[in-house]
Amino acid sequence: MALQASDILSVDAITQPISDWALDYGIPANIIILRLQAGWLPTKAVECEIPTDPRAFDAHIKMLEKLKATHPPIKGITSPKDARYQPVQHPTRKAKTTRQYPTYTAHGKTMTMREWSEHLGTTVNTLQQRIYKCLPYDEVFTSGRRPRMITWQTGKQPKTYTAHGETLTLHQWSKRLGLSKQTLRSRLRKGWSNDRVFDAAKQKGAIAPTYTHAGRTLTLLQWAQHLGLSKATLYQRIQYGWPYERVFTNENFRGKQTPKGETYNVHGQCLTVREWSEYLGVSVDTLRARLRLKLPIENVFTKENFKGKPKAAHATTGRG
């Protein structure tokens, strides 16, 4: 049965018919009933004023009609504590279950991975890497770096080197001498003796070759400093097969041709380049090009064509 104006409504401990509430607040009884059917509380349904603007009033009525369609019908109201106005009882939520983390026992203590990390001052990643290597828990859960003298996987001991009456590993020699392991390995690859390899003093490489000329025996660098030339210039002259009289001189031969009068002794004949050219019927430029290619002297002064053949050591020349 729908609500009527004669139904009793209680508001603020006052109970009277809806029609009397309409007279007290100046609100039509049908509006109060419509508000109650739309789900409004009795206090709000009675005390809320009606919009004076016609458009606002029409919108208010449409809103109440729409809300009424979504609420079940009310047979009667005898108390403001109607069951329809009781707070909604939500279903009880399930309590969150505490996640169980695996524990590890070592040194008489049982803790989780994170607790071990905080206890030892080591990162969780480091502890996990140790577990992945199948190490015993007493070695996994220890502070600091594990000793690496013996590898757990293979059981092989690192190679040792004896020098100056001591036998140490490469790592220990590096710490003792204050040198990097790369430096020590480089020395070992050069075939040096252990006493020379494991020496804190700065070691030089292979002994530089010396060259004797005009009563002086010097290295190439010393000759360059003595003559005021670059080491590369002297090295290039030696590669060309020049005699030491031309190599170790401060005269600049750039752009110059073979000195006049220089002879080449081949096949029992001692001739200059121009004379060899006339004798063989080969141009001077061809003979000089062969000399620059450092071909054997027999292949230079010949009628055969040696173009494209590999270079060979230059023969010793002499002056006529």
C-alpha cells in the first residue's frame, strides 16, 4: 500500500501525520510523500524547501520521480529508524594472510634472506649469487668477501711463482709489489725470468740495437739526438739499404737522386747507374725504381722484368 497524507511520520521525536508536517513547513503533502518514496530521510523530506523557480521545480520533481523508480515501494512509515534507512552492511573482508618467506640457518641462527642481509651488512643480491653457486650456508652467510685462494667448484689452487726466495700467487705478487696483474702478465709473456718479472723497479723492454760508424757505437735514438734528426728518418734510411756513411749524417737527401759516381758491382762489373742503363738498355728511372724496391742487386741490374715480385734485402754497394 502506497503512502498517504494520513500516515504517521516521526521527526525529531515528534510524531504526527504527514499532512500536519506539510502545514508546519509549507510543503505540499504529495511532495513530502514523493521525497520519502525517492529515498530521502524524513528530516530532509520535511525541512528541505521547494524551489521557487518553475524550471527548478520541474527539475526537482523529475529527479524525485527518477529516484523513486530505483527504490522499492514503502507501505508505511511509523519511525525514522525504518529498516530502509539503516546503513548498508558490507560483507566482511578477508584478512590478509602474512606471506611466509623462506628461512636459512647458519652459525646457529635462523633468519630470512633480508634479515641476513641487514645482519651482515651485505646486499641480498650478493647472498643470492652465493646460493646459486651451491656454496655451504656457513660460507654464504658471512660478512666480507670470501677467500678466493681455492675455488670451491674445481678445488684447483692458483698458480704460484717463485722469485727472490718467495713463492706467491700472481695476485699476491701484485699486492706485494704494487703493480697491476696485467703488468706482471705482460712481463711473463715476454719470456722474462721470474726475478726480473717480479721486481718492483721499472723494467724496460728488449735492449735496443746499436750501430757503429765513425768510431761511435750508439742506438738509433742516440744517433738521432747526436745528428739532430728524427729517429724515423734514420730508420727509413736503414730500411732503404743505404750504407752507414749516408744513414748517419745530418745531410738532407730528400728529393735528391743517387749520388753521381756511386757504383754497383754486379757480375764482375763495377758501373754507375747511368753506365748500367747504357749497358743493359734499361732506362735510369727503371733501375732507380728497382733500387727503391730493395730488390737483390742481381735483379736490379738485369734486362728481365721483376715488376710485382716481392721485396728483398738490398745488397751492399761500394764507391768506385
